[in-house]
Amino acid sequence: MTRLLASVASLTELTLAARGGADILDLKDPRRGALGAWPLDGIVHAVDTARQWLIRAPLSATVGDLPMAPVAVARRVAETWACGVDYVKIGLFPSGDPAGCVAALAPEARRGARIVAVLFADRWSDANHLLPDLAQAGFTGAMLDTAGKGAGGLLRHKTVDEVERFLEEARRLGLLTGLAGSLRRDDIPALLPLAPDYLGFRTALCAGADRGGALDPAALAAIRDAVPKHPGGG
């Protein structure tokens, strides 16, 4: 069953999203790009806050829109994982050395880091060809997202059939699957039948659909209503 991932930009939003029933809480600063990162001390504080809850959803954290330089990427992923989150998300861009970055992260995966690759539908003409390398390197998951948040959502850049092929290949390789990219409530009926492991939202959760604005509990409730709650909770 598909779960709901909510990207949150502050400790206040973290608590609001948890109370609103999000299945995965994603620490991301939308003012700093597609995968804008929280400061490391802020991630630690969020982990400490969530650990005080009787029941908590898993936490993921993004590492920022990093250049595809293997040593720097591996270092940042290791630093973020050490903060105590459940997943670390790293965006892979076509420029630079994305294949080298994937290879450099294999040792981190062997040491237990649960790494999710984010592949951008508006940057990659064929993101599927990277999926075998991700599985070989021990990544936990792969998701399809968009880098340019002002250039339309996921389904503007990929057809439903293309998205389905991505999910099928990722599942075949044993990867956790996710979809995001300025998704709206109206996108859910087309994407839910494809059965990704999660659908990720930020823009649709904010007042006035302003991804840089504050999370709106009413908007979250509307998305939560459209993505049926996982029976096992978070």
C-alpha cells in the first residue's frame, strides 16, 4: 500500500505533519533547492524530538542539491546518516559523475546506511538505466522527482506509462519506490494505482500551494484523505 511522505521545513512542521498522519516525515528546506538540506544539528534535533513520541513515523533527510563529486557526496551522506535518520535522500544529476557517486556510496550502504536515490524526471531522459547500478551498490530505494519546481509537476515531464515502467523496474530490483515532483491532489488518482511505496508532497501541503510557505494542516488533511492510511500506521 502506498504511504504518504510529507516534506517539512521546521520542527513545528515536523510535529504538524506527524499529528496530521503523514507516514514518512522528510526533512527538507524548500528555500534551498529541490533537495535543500537542513543543517546537521537541526537534523539531530529533529531526530531527538521524534524519539520522544510514543509512536513516530520514519524520518528521512535530504543532503542538498550537491554537485556530482563522489568524495563530497559520500561524505555528506555519511554525515547525514550519522544524525540518526531512517533514510538519507541523495539527488542524482546527469552532469558531473553520477555513476561515480553511486559507486562511492556502496561502502556507506554496506555499513548500514539506508540511501534513497532521487532521479529527476526533468533532467534525465532515461533514469531507468541507473536502477541496476543503484541495486548493485546496495541502495535502499529510488524515487522519481523533479528538480525545477516552477516547470510543472512530474506528469508534465513523464507519462503515466513511463512512470509505471520506472516503478516496475525498481521493484524488480528490490528497491523501495517513491514518486514526487510538485504533485497535486489531482495527480493522486493517476498515480495511486501504480502502487509506489510512497507519494511525496510539499507544495500541495502548503497554504496557497507555496512550497516555500508554511505547512497548512487543512491542505495536509486533504492529501491524507486522498491517500488511504496505511493499516500499520507509519
